[in-house]
Amino acid sequence: MFEHEKHAIERTPIGPVLVLIGLLIPIAAGRWGSYIGIHSLNLFLPDALIALGLMGMLLHGRGSVDAGRRLPPSIKWVSSVLFFFVIFRLIATEFSEVSTAARDLAPLVYISLIPLLYFSLRQVKRRTVLQLLTVACVLHLVWFAPSVMGLLQPIAVNGPFGLPIFTRRNDFDLVLVGASVAVYLANRSLPGFLRKTLIAGSVIVLFAGSSRAGLFAGATALFIALILRERPKSKQKRVGGLVIALITLAAAAPAIAWLLQSPPSWMVGITRLVSSGSAEQISATNTWNARTMAWSKMAEYVSSSDQLWWFGTGPGGEPVWNSGAVAHLSGDESVRAAHSFIFTWLGFYGYLGVGIIVIALIILIAHAICQSTRIRGLNAVGLALTIGTIIAGLGGVIMESPFGYMSFVLGVTLSLLPADSTSYRPSPSIAFETRTTSAPQTSLESAKRSLLIGSRSPSALHTDRSA
């Protein structure tokens, strides 16, 4: 077994591993992790790892051949349309700062890279992806839970950290907490007590967060995790699990009732839902009303001229400022997002552009749902992350930010993966060297090998679908 795992690790090229690590940094560290890098050059660690990994994969060449055959053609069309849309907007738009325009276009660039990310992650075993994803989710819970409860404060560190370490982005972090339940349910190698502890901790932290949009998005991800969890094949085990769940719920009912009536101060999410007239609820209502007014200003501004209606200001523009929507947000001149990716992109790309993007997102999500409901496991994790990120992005600055669009493309990519473990095949030169350097088999050895293969049980020949 150990020899098999050793060969599996050796066969995995370094490029896909770098891509996976780059995508998992925002999962483990949230907002502050996505801004680790050299800020004077706008060069950040997750982007650098992903770029290096993709370049290594493309230079390696042979690993993605088989993977591409299983990607739906409509996904490739979506990628191509968005790629050429980005090129068109770069050519057709006059902007003063290239870095600002690049930052505005980065979400679309990442979405257009989904086929390449898919080709890359297809070369990593599903179990390896799930284990690394579990580590990232646990790391996130370790620092986010005490931060929510007021036990851990952000720490300002000079150097490569653009934001203080442990800086929260509640709406996004709550999506990760909800989606992490799908990770723990899918990872059957976790000890039972540890899995239950992580799930219970995630649920508590989910309702303790201070963002209603994050709570709703995280709860949706949690619901997807529960619906698409891997069910035991034995009917007896399914019934036993249901009985245990009902007993646990009955035992916890008094505590739940107490929390709903008198939630502690650190459970801001529950307070905003159940405490009518509380300061937290009034603040949340005022915030939502201000955002709807900002969205109305954005729509009025885009409709003020035919050019803006069709094409928007283009990347690098200032539709939030020019429309006056900024007055209903924070009033800060640096604010460039409308706290909803639909209206932010409406200002940048007009109704034509946002229509193209929305259709692309619908196609991606439709494929994610179809594949995840069929395979579950790691794919269900991807669907929970995808849907949660989209929902949070409808009412917050998520899809326009690196931590948001990286998590979205990771979710879509995971949800599209096939059930087999890996598509990696060594290049023809490596295969030729292996054949030529190995000792020739005699006819007797060949016969023994055939008998050995034929005598294996059917379960030994199945592909790895445990994740």
C-alpha cells in the first residue's frame, strides 16, 4: 500500500499542486491571506502560485490531454467568450491606470481559466485534494472562531501582509464555515469524534457571525452539504444515524430555545434575526436600505446614456463614484464596488456585458449542480462553495475581490471533477524510458501477472471514488 502511495505521489506533477495550494490560501486565511505578496508590484502569493502552476502544467504538456475530453463543450465556450470579452474591453477602453483596469477584469480572467484549472486539478488525486481542503478549512476555523468571539484581534505585521493577520470579512468567512461542513462530511478518513466536533463548531460559529448575508449564504452551503452528503449503503446504519440525530436534537432543544430567547453578545447573527428592535437589527436594516439605494443610483447612472447602457464605463472606470452611489455606501473615495457584483459589473460593462457574464455564470452553476448531485463527495463541497459565494456576492464585495472569485472558481472546478481519481499520464518519453529500463518479462512471469490480475476481487479494480 505504501509503495502504491509513493508511486502516486511521484506521478503527480508539481504544477497542479501549486495551483491547488494557491487556490486554498484564501480558504485557509480568508481575506487577509489573499493579499500576501509584494504590494508595490501588485504581485500576490496566490496569483503567483496559480500562474506558476498553470505554466508548469502547460509546459509539461501531456498531463491534460485525457482531462479535456470530459469537460462539457459549453464550459469551453463560456471560457472562450469571457476570454475574448476581456480582450475586447482592454482594447476598446481608455484607462489611466493599467493596474486598476487589470484588477477590475481579474474576476472574469479567473472565470475564463476554469478549463485550465479543471485540467490541473484532474491531475491530483481526489483524496489528496480533499485532505488539503480539510487542512485549509480547519486552519480557517482555528483563527476565525476565536476572532468572532472576541478572543483574537487582528495583528498588524509589516512586510508581505497587506492586511493585518486575522482580519475578518464576515460575509465571506461565514460562507467558508458553512461549506466546510461539506468538507468534513466528505472526508471519511477523519475520526468520528473529530468530525462531529468540527461540524458542531462550524455551526456555532456560523450563527455567531455578524453578517446576515454571510449567515444566509453559509446556511445555504450547510444545507447543500447535508442534502448531498454521502449516505451509508446499509439501511441499518442509515436508520441508526437518524435515531442518533433525533436524540441529539432533543437533548439540545433546551439550549437552542435559550439561545433564541437570550443569545449571548457574541452571537450577533442570531441577535439580528430574533431580537426585534435591537441595535444590531436596526444597524443591519439601515445597511441594507443604504445598499438598495446605491444600487438604484447605479442603475440610473447606467441608463443615463446609450453608451453607458450598452457598454458601461469599462474597466478602470469609477461608476460607483460618478453615479453618487458611494454616498450610500461608506463615502470613502477608494470604494469602487457597489456591494453586489451584479451592479458593480453593470457599471463597468453595461447591460450587454453583465448579460453575457450572468449567462456564463448560469451555465457554470447548472453544470456544477448536475455533476455534484450525481457524484457528491468532493463535488458537493464544490457546489456548496460555489452557491455560497454567489449568494454572498449578491449583497457584498465578494466576487470582485481576490478571495471571492478564487473561491468561486475553486468551487466550480471541484464540482465539475469526474469520479475517478486522476487523469495524469506520464509523457511518452517517460513511459518509453520506463519500458526500456525495466527488465524484460519472461512468458512465465507474464502468465503469473495475468493470473494475479484475474484473481483480484472486483473491488480492487474500482477507481478511487471515496472522496
